Amino acid sequence: MRGAAPGLSGRWERLEPRPRARMLRQVLHAGLRTSFHSLGRFVASHPVFFASAPVLLSILLGASFSRYRVEEDVESLLAPKHSLAKIEGNLVDSLFPVNRSRHALYSDLQTAGRFGRVIVTTRKGSVLDPVHLDTILMLHRRIYQMQVTVPATGFNSFNYSFSYLCLPDDKNACIIDDIIRAMEEIQSARASNRSIPVLQYPITQLGDGRQAYIGHQLGGVQGWGPGGAVRAQGTGARGEGVRSARALQLTYYLQARSGLMDRVASQWEKSFCTELQNFAALHPKLGLYPSTSSSLRTDFQFSSIMARHPLLASLGVCGVLAVLCCSMRDCVRSKPWLGLLALLSVTLSGLTAAGILNLTGATYNSTYLGIPFVMLGHGLFGSFEILSSWRRTREDQHVKERVASVFEDVMLRFSGSTMLHLMTLGLAASPLTNMEAVRLFCRTAALAVTISYIYMLSFYSSCLVFTGYLETGYRHGCFCRRVPKQDRLDSKPAWYRCLMYTRYQDETQMTNPPHVVGHAHTQNPNLTHTHTLNNPGVHGHIANSTHVHSHPHTHSTTSMDSHPQDSHLLLGCMQRCYGDWITNTYVKPFVVLLYLVYISFGLMGFLQVTQGSDPSTLVAMDTATVLYTRAQQRYFSSYSPVIGFYIYESAPYWNDSVQQDLLEYAKGFQRISWLEAYLNYLADCNQSTSQPRENFTHTLRHSFLRKPQFAHFADDIIFAERGQGEEPDVAASRIFLIAKTTENKREEMSVLLDTLRRLSLTSRVRFLIFNPSFIYLDRYAAAVSSPLRHSLLAVLFLLGLSSLAVVEPLVSVWLGLTLLSVQFGVLGFMTLWGVELDCMSVLCLISALGHSADCSGPLLCGFASGRGESRTRWVRVALERHGVPSLQTLICYGAALVPVGSVRSNLTRTMFRCLTLTAGCSALHTLAFLPTLLTFLPPSKSRGHRPGGEGQRQEVECVEMNDSTRVVDQITTV
């Protein structure tokens, strides 16, 4: 081996002065490797304990599933936890609770408590046609008369109808939608052959003279334009007659004052949906889309139920591929059982984490479907790295020494990637996160990753010890039967010889002469004894001698190189094909061009990122919530939901300037305003609108509110007593505003919310605006994106900190740039794939940080650890050692995602697309971009290496080999 170049392996280093930071890194690195070496020896010395303890612990904690609970409050999961909208909602509920209204309720404003809602559409014609109108009123009567029995059986059962559960009006009758009253008036006029009252849109006048907003109750409206022309759908102005309508929405509010009433209301909601299904079957000309207060919760959790069988299929597919990835032609050195045991280790860690959650009283939700894939990616990465390192160890060593050497080689990198996972998930699980679903997911995922790491050190490593003893005894890797030698196999059939093919150690020694052990490119950086000798030119005279001693546990791939047909298929392809191809001079420009295309498309998608604040995008497909939302967007998108304009402090309403300000605020909206109606009433009575406070309030109370057509405004005004004989003040009031919208309804509502809030800061009148949808819109973008920003900054900070003590600075820089590039690509491509930035996609982006670090981190560390030779050579070595485990992980991980993509759920579809893009972008960076860029970008491989000169060293390697009879010292001069 005298012809080999100096510095051929990672262990040949010049002994020159080092900076203090680098010396500190070397000391800490050596100390950590020594610690993991001792830990590996300890695990290998007690394999039975470390194999049985995790199994028993998982079984014990798995018995706690009797405490399994599902999260009931979906709003607390999907809405920002701390937002101004929630504070405003509490204030509104304290001033104007639902049960305070005695005349009218708006279906998209008061949604607290229990309710039943249905959208009725027609296949042909209008819902106002006589046939459809009579059918809809018949449906209303059936719902009104529907009864539920609580409890279902027993002597204490009672029947409850809607009249018992409904919210009563001022006459102690149930409050019903205004469109029902209008339709009853139309039906009554037709029955008595009277002229049919004109139904106007969006504000109509009822028979009692009261004006009612029906824009949220009548949808798909076509009105009569000037000259008899038919105006476009949904463009009717105030007072425009309705020509036809394609949809109708009815809402039934229920009271739930006590536990019994809540159970009755819950049962009524179920009967409500059942009644609508039966009615739709009898009347196929109508389409019915029901929704209740529990629909969102039921449909959100239904994704977990639908994903059970695909998750099992994912586990099976991943198990088959893991077995194939761990198999070789050599039946003794093949480790198929370790593939299944790696999945078993991940499964046991998941069961243990679930048991801990059950014992601590935690609840489950459908976002937890992503946690198994976080564990799977990290666990498979660790298992394949361990197996790859095991195959590089010397086969003539004892199993304990080989396991200790594997721990020394792998566990530092695996622990570092685990720390990255915990850092990203831990910070996202902190109180800094304003999204409860994100916080709970990251907290649970961090727990699961921690347990998976512990089980990989204990359970999987002990399984490696057992398979190591099988290999030492030359037993079949699958059937555990001793494999006979070649002379006994010659008399067996061909299929038996193929099944039992292996190489015995004596055959290896005959094939590999002892002096070949020092072949540089087959050695691990760990060395038995290295003597660096200064030879200034006189051969045989040693002017200076330095002895460097490290652990006597070497890695060698000599046997695999001498028998390439026995190596793993992927490893052989990487060694003989892909490594040379990806580092080819003519391929590099195309890879760089591919990266520029990757960045371009990522930027294109990044500039189009949209927020997904609609909770219906996270539920299962073809459910009641999705169908109802689609019908609402199709027929009721012309106008915004009813926005409450609440004046929560006493204001001088009698002042002319205050009146003008309030009228100006409501200008441009469709509105139901007591103040506007009152000012018009004063003008009709020839009274001044600017009156003293006493006269203004007295007329309001004793004249205006006592008129039948204005009596419903009493629900919108709160009076506060002043003193004996004085007129009370208007302490608070409300006005209802409705904005004209287009297809981008939620975006326009978000802009409207910001605009009116800014206006409230400068107004003389203290007011706020509220709608239940504002809870999801308010600061949603910041609440969703902040965990991702925090996690990314935490990772960069951790990499910067570790570069001062443990990791090479350039490795940290490269890894940080890789994580940024992967995140940028996933975010851009998921937008181009139609995925919005909601809580599920953010969870996948957070987990993508750890996954990309798992794939690219070992490759960068392997490349940076090399000294001497060319960049291309060390890129190939890094691909052989760490690219193959990353590729195996990505293959199994990607295959496990395929069954989940078949689940008909918006949540799982988002998860599938984001995780697939994560795997794809990580694979591109690990197997294409990084191997190419590292061949011509820092770190340099020629640092400290000079080909000639007076100070050239002659290095001597002393390898101590043990066999069963003697100790042989082999000297190879390089």
C-alpha cells in the first residue's frame, strides 16, 4: 500500500496547532463518542432487559386506553387562542345574550349553544313556487312537531318537542325565521285568492309592517331590474322584488340551560338530521343540507375513523419495504427481522406515548394523525443508520465490541437530529404558540419522539445484539437455522444453495490477504493505533514520533468491497453507479439548473400563499359540514354574514354630529338600524332629530318602541336608570350591518374587520364589531405562521450554538441552508398543489424541519469529517455511508404515505400532500443538490495537506487483529 496517497482516509490528519474552538469541539466530540461507546457496551451486556422492559412498559401503559377521550371543543383547537375577537365575543354575549332576543335571531350572528340548520335547494324552479313552498312549510311543521324521548328507555322517559326547547319570543311562542312568516303570508294569500305580497330582497317588509333582513335566509335570488329586465343573481338592491330563489335556509335555536336540557338538545339534533334524511328520500326534487352545532366536531373527528384502515395498510407496506431494505444476498449477514423490529420499536413508542397521554387526562383530535409519520421518519432513519454502521464493523470482533462501535459511530448524529426534532416541536408547543391544535400536536409529537429515541437505544439496539449473535453463529438471518459450509451445500439443490448462501470467515481471509486491511477508502475514521512519523529524507531514521491512540474498535468494509455481489442492492448501486453519475462533470450543470428551477417554482408558490381559516377545510369529505358549506358558498355568497355593530358605552345619540357619524359608519352596508329607523320616524312626525336628552329618550321609549313595526328594536337597546323621575340613558345598543361580497368572502371579511377596527380607534363613539366567524379570522395568519417561524429560528440558533462546541461551523451553515431550502420548497410547492396555510399544513412544515435534518445531516457530517483527497471522492464516500440509509428511509416513508392519500378527508389530503412534498424535497437535497454543490463549494478538502516539502510525514498504521488462537500485529506503511 505504499502507492496510496497520504490523507486517503478520515484518520490521516496533520498534527499542527489548532484554534481553541476547534480543540474544544474535538474534546467534546471525543468525550461524547466515548460515552456512547460505553453505553453501547452496557446495552450489549444486558440485551434481555433492554428488549423486555420497553415491551412490558408499553403493554402496561396501553391498558390505559379505557381513559381515551376525544376533544369536544373544536373552536378552541382551530381558532387563535388569544385574540381580540374572543374578548369582543364575551363582551357581546354579556350585553346581548341569545336568550335576551324576543323577536328575531340572525342565523349567522347568534350561533352560541345548540341549533339545527338546513339549506333547502330545488333541482328545478324556485323555492317560492307553490309546490316547493308548500313542501318547505310542511317540512317546517314536521320539524316543529318532532319529538325526542330522553332517556330512550325506562319509566322516567319524557317526550320533548321543539316548542319545549326553543327560544321564546315576547308572546311566549317560538322564535322562527322571518322567511317562514313571509312564506306563510304568501301561502295564505294564495289560498284566499288575495293578491300575493311582494317579497323584497335583501330587506323585506312583513305583514305587521316590520322590516326584516332575509339575505341570509333566501339564496340564489334573481330580482326584477328596471324595465322588467332580470338582474344578475344576488345583485338585488334594497326593496327589489324577488323573481325567483334557488335556496332557502332555516335555523332552529335550542336552549341548553342545564345538563338535562343539553342532553335533550343533543338528541334533538340527531333526530333533526334523521328527519331531514327521511324527508329528502320522500321528496327527491328538493336538496337538503343539514348542519347542527355538533356537525363540525363530528366531521372533524371522523377523519380519524376513516384513516384507521389506511394507517394499518401504511404500516404493512412500510414493513414489507423495511424488510427488503434490510435484506442481502448473504443469508447470514442479511437482517430482515431488523426491519420489522424497527417498526415494532416505533409502534411500542407510540403506544407508550398514548398511554402517558391517557393517564394525564389529555384528549385526542384528528391532527394527531400526523404524529405516527413523524415517529416513523425519525425511527427508520435511526434504524437504517445503525444497520449501515453495523455492516461497516469488523466481523471478527465480539458482538459487544461491534455494538459499542456502532453506538460510537451513529448515536452522536442520531442524538443531534433528535435534539433538532425536540427543539422545533418543543418551541412550537410552548405558550408562545397561539393555536391550540398546533401546541397540542407538537407537545404530543415531542413526547413521542423522545420515547422513540429511548426505545431505539434500548429495544432496537438489543435486537441488534441478538441478530449479531445469530450472525456470529452463522445462522440464517430469517429462519435462524445454522447455515452449512460450502462443501456440504454442494450436494443440495440449487434453490437450497441460493437460500443458504453465505461466506465463512476462513473464506474471507483466504480471499483478502491481511495487508489489504489498510486500504484507505474502505476504512472508517476510527483507528486502532496510528503512528505518525517524521521522515526528513533518511529512510529508517525517525526524527520525531507522535503516537495517537484511540479506541480499538474499527469499522471495515473490506469484505463488502471484495465481494460486491454480496452487498446490499442499493449500496451496490450507490457505489458503482449513482455516486459516479451524480458527481460527473457533465451532470453537475444540469443539477444546478434543476435547483434553479426548484427555487423558481418555490418562489412562485411562496408569493401565492393563502391562509385557510375556514374550519370546514379540515373535516372529512362528503360530510354534512362540507356539503352544507358548499351550498352556502354557492347560494349565499352575495352578502356577508350579519355583522353586529355594538356601541358598548353610553353615547349622546341626541347629538346631531354623533348621529351623522353613526350614519356615515353604516353607509354602504345593508343595515337593520334602530337609530336610522328612529330618525326617520322623527322626521315623519315632523320632529327635530336633534333634541334634548330627555325628549329624545322619552319619545324613543314611549312612542317609537311601542309601535308594532318597531317593537323588535327593543332587543337592540339597553337602558340604564339614572334617578327618580329622570329618563334613563341608552347604555348600549347594536346595529346590524351586511356587506356586499364576491366569491372571496372570507378574505373580504378579514379586510372589513381590519378596516372597522381601525375606525373604532379614532371614533368618538366607542364601538366594536363582531361575528362568530371573526374568531377564526382574527390574527389567524400570525397565529398559524408564528410556530413555524419560532421553530425555524430555534433550529438556526441551535445549529449556531452547536457549531461553537460540537459541530463543524460549515456543517451547521450547510445544514441551516438546507433546512431553509427544503422549507421554502415545501411551502411553495404545496401552494401550487392547492394547499392553504392552515394548522395542519403548518404542523407538517414544522415536522419537515426534523425530517430534512435526518436525511441531510449525516451526509454533511460525513463529508466534512474527511481530510485530504478531492471533494468528489468524499462526496461518494458520504453517499455510500449515509446516502443509502437516507434513501431507504425515504422509500419506506414515501410508501407509507400512499394509503393515507386515499382517505377522503380534507385533513388527510393536506397531510399527504405536505408530507409527500417534504419527502420529495428532502430526497432532492440529500441525493442530488448537496452532492453536487459540495463538489465545488466549501468546506475545502485540501486544508492542511501539502503534497511535498521537507516536513512531509510518513504515516504508519498498526492494526491489531484478534482471532480465536492468537493476536497478529499487521504493519502497513502508507
